[in-house]
Amino acid sequence: MRILSGVFEGQTTGTPISLLIENTDQRSKDYGDIAQTYRPGHADLTYDQKYGIRDYRGGGRSSARETASRVAAGAVARRILGDDIKIRGALVQLGPHKIDRTRWDWEQVEKNPFFCPDAAVVPQWEDYLAGIRKDGLSIGAVIEVIAENVPAGLGAPIYGKLDSDLAAALMSINAVKGVEIGDGFASAALTGVENADPLSMKDGKVVFGANHAGGILGGISSGQPIVARFAVKPTSSMLAPVPSVTRDGQEKDVITKGRHDPCVGIRAVPVGEAMMACVLADHHLRHRGQIG
Amino acid sequence: MRILSGVFEGQTTGTPISLLIENTDQRSKDYGDIAQTYRPGHADLTYDQKYGIRDYRGGGRSSARETASRVAAGAVARRILGDDIKIRGALVQLGPHKIDRTRWDWEQVEKNPFFCPDAAVVPQWEDYLAGIRKDGLSIGAVIEVIAENVPAGLGAPIYGKLDSDLAAALMSINAVKGVEIGDGFASAALTGVENADPLSMKDGKVVFGANHAGGILGGISSGQPIVARFAVKPTSSMLAPVPSVTRDGQEKDVITKGRHDPCVGIRAVPVGEAMMACVLADHHLRHRGQIG
Amino acid sequence: MRILSGVFEGQTTGTPISLLIENTDQRSKDYGDIAQTYRPGHADLTYDQKYGIRDYRGGGRSSARETASRVAAGAVARRILGDDIKIRGALVQLGPHKIDRTRWDWEQVEKNPFFCPDAAVVPQWEDYLAGIRKDGLSIGAVIEVIAENVPAGLGAPIYGKLDSDLAAALMSINAVKGVEIGDGFASAALTGVENADPLSMKDGKVVFGANHAGGILGGISSGQPIVARFAVKPTSSMLAPVPSVTRDGQEKDVITKGRHDPCVGIRAVPVGEAMMACVLADHHLRHRGQIG
Amino acid sequence: MRILSGVFEGQTTGTPISLLIENTDQRSKDYGDIAQTYRPGHADLTYDQKYGIRDYRGGGRSSARETASRVAAGAVARRILGDDIKIRGALVQLGPHKIDRTRWDWEQVEKNPFFCPDAAVVPQWEDYLAGIRKDGLSIGAVIEVIAENVPAGLGAPIYGKLDSDLAAALMSINAVKGVEIGDGFASAALTGVENADPLSMKDGKVVFGANHAGGILGGISSGQPIVARFAVKPTSSMLAPVPSVTRDGQEKDVITKGRHDPCVGIRAVPVGEAMMACVLADHHLRHRGQIG
């Protein structure tokens, strides 16, 4: 990665920071088979529908490699936010297998290749993923990202809601099909009393009895941890064949060779952290602009 | 509602269309009890944290009344999109009670007060909601919005993804805590083959064998129906008491009188349709700009 | 004028401030003669060319009445900037007649109907304008706006240059055809030494020996007074006839009755001040966001 | 220059086109003398005032080298606009010496190093500039840019006025201190009749008898040639000494060695053309989006 602008002698200069990551290991031959065929569930088709041109190389805008730039940007965003704000992500579901949240241990996240906070479920996930890989399949996942020590006040009531911007940022990650804040879809089944985060006073400060809201009320951070989850679908790039069509209208099964993970959701953990960092850094600056 | 600008003799003039809806039935006395107390789960607290001022009137930016302007804007957006594009919403879950999707009938949606497409579940919902109301409680819901006949090509690969903008728009509706496109969170549990929408040729056109993707691939519409769902939490404005604190730091239970629905999710159905219309109209114009 | 939102009990609430000024004295009959004919030099023609619809009423987007909203917004912007920053405008040229800058006296600006800082030239301007009015003509003008005590640092090196935004804001005022910062076009004829604003130290601070730059260097305010000028063309709405054509392609001279000033530039003085205030307030907030 | 993205096999792909121009001949030693001293009239001072950091290298955001990227972007913009729209610039004033507009000949522009359309004035300019150079001075200039065959309808009545965006774009070029459209500042001295562009019919089309407006009425292009001028101040980088101060508060004359043109305005001709192209391309796309 090269820093093209914005840094001089170890300090930012106020100029936009421009980062360049070259895609050096793209092997065009890997894509020979799919150059004329659309991968079902992939952007191959819609790009061609929109622009009328087929750029079949995998290294571009539709590849999860694009997310490397998000992670790089997230590293800058974290420096803007400072060390107090801690942003961490974890895989909470692999395919149909969820973690047991009572066993959540952040230290475990760095000790297994799944970013899994539940050590006990890791062996099960290993077996499961080995089977998926052996069958030439792919599988989805759910990632949770938590930002702690975010000050109250980030966001705005209608335009620029923090949860709205967070939803946009997370949904913009490749293969993401769902986003939740706090209790998310589960809150639909709760009564107002069950979903309430009761307030009380402690040492002269307002404290919360729960965090169903995931740290955001009315589009603005409350000072509680910000909790977001997003669902990643199984990648459409896999060895198992799927019925498809070619560019010139012939029916043909598609098989995708090349370097493709059976679960792209695992690599999405740092990407989700990065998007959280970018959104918070953006709102931090906007808040400082408006409020001072 | 008044049209302040942009329309002359029944036609748009090219000037921004400005609509004004006066909030005529606000009764300030209803809010007397909560003028000094924060409703847990409500933006009362975060607005005060951010701006340092308490505007306790309910008619403003934190009230679901704000969504009236969204519905009005959605009506304009539908005219931009034209009659071919059909946007319809329905309530698919009330509290813990989901519809049976095999009984989905769009005609039923206009025949019951729930916008429910499953006639058989309506009596159950009526009983359930009567109980919630009697107990002074509130309850959440899930809404599904489907846009049919949307042309392929709306959206963009990275900045301006259609699903990202849709997620932002739906998450920006009051009380929304989750957004899904297509299979959403369920896709996390699927293999790549189960989640694939196979392609084949029919009458010289590409057709899809399923719509797990909800009509969006790589941020761009595919020509399939666009399917989105969003979860609405139970409103924090209810008669049942919740522990809270006052502005000057006293602990005090909060009870919210005034005109509050036990399930704001029901009224969110046309709001979700409107946001879908606004996002599609925006992308329709942007697409026409880029592609012509 | 009504305040529609953003203010409660005399304080801003953080919500966008929405102001509504009704155009109450529009007399449609005044426009009867020009409903089908284009006024040369007026936006009549280009609006029709762009939108294909003729909204011949004068009270809208092409009328200088639109600038009332700019002045209202400028009043809010001044409150954001605070009392230290002083923004004042003056008419420095009426038709071909310029002021003598050695006689500049701000106190005179409020004592004559021209916002003229040179008392000695006022009688000449009165005679000249009476002649223009008698002949059914109109005439142009040049306005200068100066902002004092603007802190150094507002603006940005490439995107968001302060002078670029100021040029856009002033050029957007109806009938403006030219914008200058500092010495403006005169600087083209100067050598680098003549145009330099030498620096020296005084009481431990950097001071400037001149202000050819008009307070902006490299897109960023230097702490010196910000000096901008803009030229207003003569209005195309006048009694004197000009050859024109009708909507259906007939040649016809145009005469504009109705309430039209012979020199709209005079009224542009507070408008220019307001645009300066809006641009500075915007950059004040952006600067605070970036730098803190 | 490298194309980093957006082009595949000679065609644009719909992805943003990213161009990279490396600054390969920057010689840091040239800047040794000014690393601690502010050049009067230069952004040295204001960048330091704003960001509190001194990046003394000349190759960055404050160097006219930055305009190379504008010219590159302009080349892309011209491709969007198509071959019919012809954008050409010329130097119309060098220091105090103006061209004789009656001798304007576009073919001359490419035949002399000044981009001067008046062949007769070139020898005078050569002598004048040689003297400036010999004295270690610099001098300003005025550039005129004309866009022909621009269709009527580009721009918008209030937000997004074509002249406003053009003013912003031209004023954003390094060292520009003034911008005019059409007759510009001269129009202030004209009566409404003198300034009018009379309309008549010819072969069933509306034609104009003059172009005082410079092709823009009410913020929208009229179909006439778009005429803009901008003034470039003399560069502050020159051999002649100017009183200044150092970063640590010492008074010291500044002399700028290194590669600096005595008249940067000459090189600004293609930059002005490029900015015109970028603004027109942007409005072309926006117009197509809104109107279709």
C-alpha cells in the first residue's frame, strides 16, 4: 500500500489522505471460464445490464478485494476517533450455527480463524466448514460489531441519522443482505416494556438498565455501546455448478474456479469494524462542526 | 397540505417541489407530564445530550408525524417512476405473530386495518393487539415492501449501491431497527447452491429461477422484484410505566399519555412504500443521467 | 416571514431552521403582456428551453424577490458567526460612475438610498438614475462586500476553497455577471512585487503591509479583511422596447410593465452581504469540524 | 499518467475513472530556502495557520502542478460532451497589455507560446515578458474560454446555476482572482437596451442579435456560445525579494528559486478549458438525469 497524499513526516497535513493498494496477484486465466457466462447471484449480470460492457476480471469493483480499501480507510478513521473508542467485531453465526452468547469472550476472537467469541463452538464450525469446502459449496454468516465509549450526541434527528448511515455503510459491503441495530428484528416481537432500556441515576449520571436500542436513539448515539449486526450471503463463486446463461444467450452451468473462500463472511469481520469506524469518524467530525 | 413551489397549472415546472403539512392538532398539554422526564427508548434523551435543549413538544422531528412528509414525497416519486413500477407494502409480522406466506394475497392488504396479506391471521392479530392496548403496552412489527417492474440497471457498484441507499432510507424511518433485502438474515444459513437464483433463457430473455437476492445484485437492480423488509420496535410512548429520570436528575417512572398507537409498525407500511419510491426515483434519475 | 422549524422558546434546537416568506403582492395582470413573449436577457427563454413549460409569473425563481430568502438566511448565518465578524457592503459603481475610494466612509452607507460610501458622488448618482428612470431604461452596478475579523484558516486547499465558494455564491445572485476577490481583474496588470502583501512582525504577530489578496490565499482566509466585488447587469425588465419573439414564433417588441427598479444592483447590496455571511458560516462550521 | 480504474479494453466500464500523475521531478533542495519562510501572497502562510503544519514541498496542493490533474479530467469531460461542443481558450491580456479583439483569429492561438489570438500583439508581449523575466519579476494575465455548440438548457434556476458552478470552477484554479461571464464587469456600465441580446426568428428558430449574456440566462445555457474570462494574479514565486517573516517570527526577505514561470497565466489557458469542460460535462449529465 502506498500513501499518495496527505501525510508528511509522519503527520497528516490536512490534505485528503489518498491510499493506493495495487491488485498484484490477479490471475486472469482463473476467470477464463466465466468471461462469457454470468455467475448467478453475482454482479456479473447487473453490471452488464447497466453498462453494456463485460469486465470479467475479478479484481475490480465486484470483488471482495475492494474491501481492502475499506479496512485501510478504517485504520485512518480509528486514528481520528482516538484510543478511547474501541471498535471490535466477531462472527456470531456461521451458516446455521450460532454462538452461545453467554460464553462470549473477546479474547477468544483473536485466537481462532473465525473471529469467534465462543471457544466452545469453534470445533463444530471447523467440521462444518470443512464439509462445505469439500462439497465445493459456500455458506453465509452473521457478524456483530460493537463500538464502546462512543460519546453521546453523534448523529442527527432526520437527515444524517447515525443508524441510517451505519445501515448504508454495512449494507454496502459485498454480499451483505441484512443489517440490524441493537435487538434488530427481534425487537419486533417485544412489548414496549420488554424493549425499554430503563434509566436511573448513578453517581450523578444517567445510566441504562439494558441496551436493546444498541446505543442509538432517534438517530443519535446515547453513550451506550453501539451494536450492529449484518448478514453475509454465501458467495456465488464456488465449484458447485449452478444453471446459468452465457452472454450470447446460451444456457450453461457455471463453475467458479480461482481463489474463493467458502465463507466470505469470516473476512467480513474487519471490514465491518472498518465501516463502523468510518461512520463514527464522519459523525464525530460533523458533530464537532455543528456543536463545537 | 400546501404545495409551496414547483407546480403551475397542474404541471411541474422544474423548480423543486416544496410541500408543507401543518401540524394542526398538537395538544401541548398532553406532553406536560413528560416535559421534564425522558422516555426510555425515545430520542428525548439523546436530543438533549446533543443539543443541550429540551423541545418536549411531540409534533417535531422525533414524532412519527414526521413520516407524513415522507409519504407526500413518495407520491411525487411514484409520478416520476411512472405507472409500470408497482410499489406495495404489507405487514408480515405483528409482535411475535408472523403471517403464513403461502396465503399471501395482495387484495387482502386493503381489506383489513393491518395491511395484512394473510386474511386468516387477521382475527388472531386483532385479539392480540386488543390485549396489548388493554395492558397499556406497545408492540413491534415487520413490514415488507416489494417493487415490481423495476428495470435492470438502477444503482451503482460501490458508491450509490441501490441496496445501501435502500437500507439507509428504511433505517431512517422512526423506530426501525433492522433492514433486509431479499432473504436477508436467512441467507446466512444457506449454502451457495440454496441461495442461488439460477438463470435460464425464455423467449430470448434471461429469466431467474428464484429471487433470493431480492432483485439487487452488486448494488444494481436485476429486473426482478425488489424485496425489502424492515423491523419496527415497539414505541416507547405507552401507558405502562418504565423507570426513568428527570432532566434535573431525579428518578421517576414515565407514563406517556396522548395519542399513541400500540403498534406504530402498522402505520409504517405506507411510509416504507414511500421510502422505496423515493430511493427508486432518485436512482432512476441518476441512472438516466449516467447512461442516458 | 414565518419560522417553520428549528426554533423553540427563542433558541435553536439543532433542527434545520426553515423560514417561509409568502409572496403576497404578486399582481398577475402585470405579467399579462409578457406571458407569451420572452424578455431578451431574461431567464424566460432558457426556462422554457429547458423545461418546456412557461411559468410567466414573476414571483418565482427568476425574480429578484427570491433574494429575500437569501437575506433571511444571511441573518441566521451572522448569528452563527458571532458579533466579532463584521460584514458590510456598499455600492461602488452605478452605471459608468464609480466612487472615489479615498472618500470611503462607512457611515455614509446608511445615509443614502444607494448604500454609497462616498457622499460626494451621491448627487451625481441621483441625477443619473432619474434620467435612466425617465427614459424607461435600466442600468448596472458594482457592489463591494467586506468581512472584517474573519479568523485565519477558513477554507481548504483544493476542494472547498473559500474564494471558489464565495465566487459561486455571489455569481448565483440574480443578474450578477462578474466576481472579484481582492484586486481581482486589476491584479492581472500588476507585477509580483506590486501585488505582494509584504509580511512583518508586530507585537509578536504576523502583520500584512497590504491586502491585494482580499484576505484569501490558496483558498484559505489569512485573517485580513475578506474583500469581494460583483457586477450586476442592468435588468431586462424595463419600459424601453427590445426586439423579441413570442412563444409561437412571432417577432414582437417587448415592454415590461410592473414594479421594476431601474437599478437592481442597489438592492443587491444586502444580498451580497448575506451570501458572504452564508459562505463564511458554512466554512466556520466545516473548519470547526475538521480542526476542532 | 496511469489509469487506475474505470477503463477496460479501450472502453469506460461505468466505474469511476481514476488517473494518477506522479510528480517525478520535484527537487526538494529548491525549496530549502523557503522551508522556514512564508512567501507573501502564497498559501504557505494560510496552510500553516489552518493546519499548524508546514509541508514546504512545492509539488503538492498549492503548486500549479495540481492543475495537471484538472487538464487530465478535462480530457475525459470532453469525451462525455462529444465532438460537437468545441471548447477553446486564449490569453487576452498579458500584464497591462490587452489584445485587439478585432484581430481575433483562433488559428493564431496554436502558433505562438502565449495562446494569443492576436498575432500583431505577440512581438510586444515577447519583449514585455523578457523584461519581466530579466527583472526576476512575475506578471498576471486574463484568459478567455469559449464553449460553442453547447445546447440550451444546461444548468438550473437557483441551486446548480451554470454560471455559479463555472465561477466556482474557474476561481478554484490557482492564482485566479476574478471571473466574468459574457460582458462581466463591463455590463455594470451598460443600460438595459445596450446590454440586451435582441431576439428574432430565422428559419423557424429563435436567434440572438448579440451575446452580452455570454450564453447563460438565469443560470441556464441559452444555446449561444458560453463566454467566460478569468484573471490570474502574478505568481508569488519569483526571484525579486519581498519582505516576509519566518516560521519562528523573524523578519526576512523572501526570494524563490526553482522552476517558476514569470507568467503562470499562460499555462492557465488549457486549465481554464478543462474546467469549462468539467462543468459542462457535469451539467450535461445532470440535465439528462432531470429532463431525459
